[in-house]
Amino acid sequence: MGEWIGMPIVASVHGGEIDSLIVYLHVIMLAAFVLWGVFFILPIVRRRHHHSAETRYQGLRGWWPFIPVGAMAAAELALLVGMSFPYWERNVAAAPEISDETVVVRIIGQQFQWNIHYPGADGIFGRTDTTLVDDETNPIGLDSDDPSSADDITSLNVMHLPVNRPVVVYLSTKDVIHSFNLTELRVKQDAIPGMRISVSFTPTLTTAEFGRRFEIACAQLCGLGHYRMRGFLDVVTDEEFNAWLAQELERSQAERDADWLFEE
């Protein structure tokens, strides 16, 4: 469905469905506000214009008051059963499908930064260990002795993704609850201590087309530095994404070689 007036630009496949759900929900809320407002105002007006009207304390009688109540219940049921439940089942409850086209990323929230971890060409994340964590040099505790970590790529607060390819993010946190939020992509998910939660989406708009970087915000108050927990997402073409992966792999390998020489 097209974009709604007043809503932020949609930059993901599922974004239009989210917007439709929000708009329909607010339409129902507006209808309920008007309906019950009229219901309360009419007796007041009637009383003011008919001073001799008899006061009745037993309330309305008959079947007609059940019409607006039934209409509201039917609208809410349609919203839940027709849109909310099916969307939840397709995009949240079901395990994410991973194919050769899927880009898989780990994001680890931390006061007050986003640690981003790519598995590299082998598609396997290297082993991590809390005893190896160093906030300056190794914030996610990546084990450099694990062969699977040789081509892994890590970055801080800057995420790269290719356009029009499905993405699965495995979200976790090192400390308190954070909330991974990409407004234009209609993605928002809490990162909860002790849990790894998957989030899936497909970007449809590049950073160049959008005109600026997409912002990764923390939508959950997470401490005194919450205001500066800010990251950025660059959505690029496949060619640009592959070139970035190769460049970052070369950089990370050079850093590992330098660390090895220093240790020697």
C-alpha cells in the first residue's frame, strides 16, 4: 500500500503494512471518541432544553445502545484477526527464513553504543567469550583463535546493508534493556538481557535515494547517556556492499596482524 500522508517515508517491504495497521487503529479510536462524545453530550443538551424532563436513574433501555457497542467490537475484532494476528504470525512469531540471499547480522547493545558483527564469507559467526571482552579493542569478546572468526567483520555504530535483500538481525545486549529502532524501515525491537531475539526486514531504499543515512536509535531509556546511543545505517547496492565487505575484511585482518606482531 502507498504511503500515508503525515507518516515518515517507508523504506522496507513490510513498512506499508505497519502504517496501514497504525492508521486503521487511529480511525477506530477517532470513531470511538466521536461516538461516545455524542453519547454523553446529547443527554446534557436535552436536559438543558427540557427543564421539565423527568430524571431517570435506571439508564437507557432497549436494544439500540448495543448497536454502537457491537460495531466497535466488530471493528476491533477485524483489526486483530484480519491484520494484527496474521502479521504477527508471518513476521514475528515464525522463525526467520535464511537463504543464500539473506544477510545475517548480530547487533549487541551496550551503554551507550551499538556493536555490529558480520559473519564474513563463510556465513559462520566466530566464537565469542565474555572473558575476552575489552570495551576498547574487543567489545563483543570475539575469539581470534577460532577459525570461523578469521573473516568476521565488526563495526561500531555504523551498519551496512544491501538494498532489496532480506536481512535477519540477531539482537542481544551486554547490560540493560535497549531498543533497536529504525523509524523509516518500521523496525523496533527491545534487546533484553539474557535473550537473543531475531528481527527480519528487507530494505527497499538506498541511502543515496533517501538523501541521508538512516538513524539507528535506542527507543528505551537505558541510562544517563541514553541520548547519545545513536548509530547509522547505510543501505547500498550489492556491488557497493560487497566492496565494503572486502575493504573491512582487509582492515580487520591488518589489525589482527598488527596485534599479533605487538604480542610477539
